[in-house]
Amino acid sequence: MRWNLVVLASCLAMAGCAGASIAERQDENVQSSLQYDSVPCDQLLAQRNRLAQQYRLPQDAKPSFSDPGVGLGPFTPDVRSKTQREVEQASGRIDAMNRSITRRECGKPAKRTTFGLPG
């Protein structure tokens, strides 16, 4: 029994060090919003809505992180399904799009640039 635990512990450590740890893969879901700043606002809003609908996510989705235990994140292998990894990656993309949308104030009425009396 003790031998099995030693083998299991070493396998988990090696799996985590091989670049397939859950912490490393979840960090990849966080994306920069700057890549979406060159996309016109109307296209970006449509792209975000389409992505949210495709993965059945809310339009304000954010990437999620699991808590594998104190100090064990780099050594915990990623055992999530491919579908779950894709959904979490889409959440990260939606979050990046939303940050670009907010920063550029997409979807809000254009500010008036002329001053004059009403009427």
C-alpha cells in the first residue's frame, strides 16, 4: 500500500511538471483585451454575443480558477474534459472582449461634441 502511494505521488508530480498542470492551463484562459481594440465595436459586440451563445455562457462571463490545495496547483494534473477546457477558454475570451468594450465605451450613445442652446 505504501509503495502505491509513493508511485502515485511521483506520477502526479511528473504530470504537473510536464506542462499539463491545471494551474498552468487555467492561467492561459486569461487573455489580453488589447487584441480586440482594433475590432470595430459593432463587430466585437456581435462576436462576443455569438461566442456566449455558442458555449451557453452569460455575456459577462469571467474565467474561473479551481483551488487544488495550498501549494499543489503546479503539481495537480489537468483532468478536465476537452469540452470543459473549451468552455473555460471561451469565458476568458468573453472577459477580454468585455474589457475592450468597456474601455472603448462601445454600445453607448456617441457623446455630443457641439455646444449650443437646446431647441
